Amino acid sequence: MSDSLRRQHGLEFFLRSPRQADANRAGVHAHVLDGVAHINLRGDAEDVDFLNAVQNNLGQPLPIAPNTVSNGQHHVYWLGPDEWLIVSAENNAAALAAGLLDALKNQHVSINDISGGQVTVQLEGDKVRDVLSKGCPIDLHSDVFRPGDCAQSGLAKAVVLIGCFDGPNRFELIVRRSFADYLARWLQQAARDSGIEFR
């Protein structure tokens, strides 16, 4: 996918919309993250050499506990026993993928840049958990879904990857680009009582 197409995330309409809630009164603030890359990594989590090689390249460990995120220079999501999603700066993606390929060249791994097919939306605010709970079947209570946790789940009629970061009410949603417009419209509707600001 060309760089010009990749820069279009499909949510430009929402960023220009005059119908947004006043930022000071919005219970949810949605920030569409530009300039991020998504790299899918598959390998053997029981292989110490694999784990060490990846950690040396990323500068942080792979999360090996189910449904957790490693938060450092990159956001690294656990997707399964042998699969992770690395979210990093787009201008670093090629070098990062090449470095991983070189470090893991003698191992049975898969490394794919899937940036063109996904959009990342950061959500924060006092009402985020309430809004997400309207369409998500997992328990998002702050005692259950805490910073450092992630899950793949349905949200309304979209499939998303949800990660919780830093404070108790900061989330990232990763969704297929083809569902990004639908998800933004659903968020607007679900947050109609609390208000939502896209930026």
C-alpha cells in the first residue's frame, strides 16, 4: 500500500465534524492515531532464543501472559500463545521489521507489516468504560480490566483489539480499516449522553 493511501485512515470526516461535543464537557475523548505501524509477529514463546532476540530488537520484552500488553517504546499486544501485534511509529516500521527478520533468520517465524489494514483509536475520559460496555461483552470494570490488559472482542458489530494503558480510563481500540467508519459512528451514538470529542 502506498504511503499516500496509508495516511488516510478513513475518519477524517469525524475530525472535521462540527457536531462534536465541547471538549470540556465530553466524557470521552477519541484520538485517531496517525503515523503508527502494525507489525504482526508469530514465533515460539517457549523458545528462549526467540524471546531474547525479539527483546533485544524491541528494547522491551514480549508479553507472554495471555491478554497482556508490553508498554515501552512500542505497544506489544499478546494475541495468542504464538502471536503478537507490535504497534510502533510508522517511520520506524521498515527498520523494525528488517531488524526482526535478521535477528530471527534462523528460526521458524512470521513477520508481516499489516499497517494498511488497521486503524488505532485512543479513547480516554471518565465515561469511556461506560460507553464501551454498551457494545462489548467482556467485563470492563476497572477491578477486572486494568492497565496492561488487552483483549480481542466484539464491539457492537465490529471486531476490535482493546488495550488498557496508564491511567484507569485510557484505552486503545485497533479495528480493521473497513470497520473504522462504522466504529466511529457507533461511538458517537453510544456516547450521545456523555458526549464525545474526536481529534
